[in-house]
Amino acid sequence: MRKYRESESITEIFYCGPGSITIWHYIANGDSYDEGDDYFNSYTAKTIENFIKEEFDEDLAQYYDGEGVESVKFYKIENNRNRYYTLFNVTYDPGLFDREDFKEWLTGQMSDGWGEGLEQQVFATDRDEEDVEYEEEDEETGETVTNTYSEDVTLEYYYSPWNSHFFEVFSEVEL
């Protein structure tokens, strides 16, 4: 473990996650549905990073009521246990910093504050074709027949840094 003088600020990485991806499928016929994807993909992680840096790059320390925190800045999306983790660089005064209070506050930011705003924004879109199945009765035989046709689909990708079932906050010092 590192040793610091009481008077100097330090910067430490905090991990928040796992996060999850939601993909909304909007079919040209008006139907829609969503599916989730929680497993890490490096291309998707880089796309999320770029989106956050363009649209959500602010210092979250302005919202922290505790003492000793100087800066809380998004750093990157990283693979941890094959899941998406949102990383922040946190600069603080070790003499004033309360790690447990800060972790609780950061959990709140991911679930309600900063993270809630993020999860409501589309970070990527795509177009695809999807086979749609429907059933109808064969007029001659009376049997049910399954038919398929292709529809254009618009895909919208959303990232939530909060997964309430397994969510955790920890720092590089605690690894």
C-alpha cells in the first residue's frame, strides 16, 4: 500500500459497476422490444467512453458535500470480471477524505445522479434487418402456418453504469 504525506492530495481510481447495455429494437412495423447485454466488449466500451467524454465530461466533485474531495472525473470503461466498469479519477486530501462516505455517495451518483442522466441517452445507433414471424391459418387445410418476412430495424444502444443486483464501488487500493 502507498504512503502519503498528510498534506498532499492524491489521485486514485475508483471502479463502479458492473454496468449494462440495453439495446432497443424499433421495427418498421411499429413494434419494439429491448434486450440486455452485460458482457464486456472492447469496441462497445470505447464507444461509450467517447460518448461520455463528449457529452458527460464534468467534474462530479461539485456535487459532493463531504470534505477533502477535490476532483471526480470520468476516466474510462474497463473490463473487470468480463463486465463493464465505469472508472473515475478521484483527487482528494487523505487527511480529510472518508472513503466509506465517498463510496456511498458515488453509488448514489451512479444510480440516481450522473448515471441516471447517462442511461437515458443513446450512445450509438445502428440499422439492421430482422426476420419477423407470424402465424396464419391455411385456408385450404385449416392448419396453422408460420410465415416470415424481413423488416428494417433501428437499434438504439444505452449504457447504465448501475446494475442494482451486483453493483459495487471499490478503489485501486482495495484491489
